[in-house]
Amino acid sequence: MTPLQAHLKAVEEVLSPSDLARIIATTPETVSRLRGGRPARRGNEVAILTLHAVLDQLRAAGVEPAAARDALLSRLCAPDGQRLTQALRGGNATEALATLGVVLTPSHAGAADADANDLAADMAFDARMAVAEAMAAASGARAFPPPEPPWPVPARLSAARDAVRAAFLEFQPGAEIEERVNPGQRPDDEQVLLLVGIPGLGRDQVREQVADFREARWHDLLHEVDGDVVVVTR
């Protein structure tokens, strides 16, 4: 079982595949393929990992699974229900919880955001590499020769990387942005991470700025790159 499948299995202790598909704005067929181990598009992967973090917070707060399901589906049907989906696909667990009326203490908010951002960046990378290693072990050789780290930004993602970088620097002119490339399990499946720091701000404050950027630019920019380029705190 891949890490993503494990997270998906935990989510489906609360939500049916059709409920999950509605909440993260994908199709039941896609959920079925992910359950079978099919590689996920980045937006779906981030949404599932973030939803798992949200459900963990609800469980820690004493919310029963049935009540958590009702809360999620009720919010989805509200006039601003799209806000929940956007928060999940943007990797913002705190914002997703806020749409449900759950306000976390600062310490809990930090834990929720850490779950969302770290899982989106690190677990996604670990999951892809675990699958790649399993494929290599089964075949006796890697599916494709990996480049030596640091991995270069693939040409097909250069324009998207430049657009997202420029947009964030317009949003926060003083930001310092580093790059990291997550290699995919097959050619042309890489992901560019833009790791953001802002001089004078702590990590929690930077995280808030990143969340604001995602919300402001989701429809006109980030939705188009669909997770091929992801902005995270460093």
C-alpha cells in the first residue's frame, strides 16, 4: 500500500468514495483509480492529504465520524461551499476547518497547517519515490534513469514556474524563493516546489501569506498549473 492509499483508506472511514469525490472536486472514477494505486494528479493528492489532516483535527476535537461527514457535506452545499474545496486543494487545513466553524488555538493551527503543507510537499515526494523504488525492484532496473540531484526544472514547467514565481513576488515583493524539483515516478511527471521565506516574518506568518496568495490566485493561475508548481513555506 502506498502512503497516499493509506491516507485515502483513513479518509474513507468517514466518507464514501462518492462523498470524497464531491468534496475535493473530482470524479468517483478517479477516486476508484487512486484506491487501486494509480498515481494522483497533484491537486487531488494535496486535497486528500489535507482532508486527512482536517479529519484528524475533528477527531481530536471529539467530533464523531458521522457528524464530521455531515459537517463537510453541509458546508459543501452552502453558498460559499467552494471555499472548502479550494482550501483542501490549496493545502490549507486551517482554512478548511474554519469553513466548518472550527477555530483552532495558535498551537493547534500550527499543527494543522504543518500537516497540510508538509504532507503536500514531503509525503507526496516520499510516495512517488516509494512507488518508483518498488517498480525498480520489480523490474530489476529503474523505469528511467534519474538525473543527479539537484534535479533541474524540466523545460515543460519553466513557463509555469516563472509565472507563479512572478505572481508571488508581485504579491510579496520582499519574498525569498528557493526551488526544489520532486522527480516523478515516470518521465514528464515532475513537480516544482517554490519554497518561500519572507525576511522579518516567522514561519507561521509566512504560511499565512502563502495561504492568502493561494486563495487570491487560485482561479486565474494556480488552478491552471494544477499542482505542477506548488508554493510552500520553507
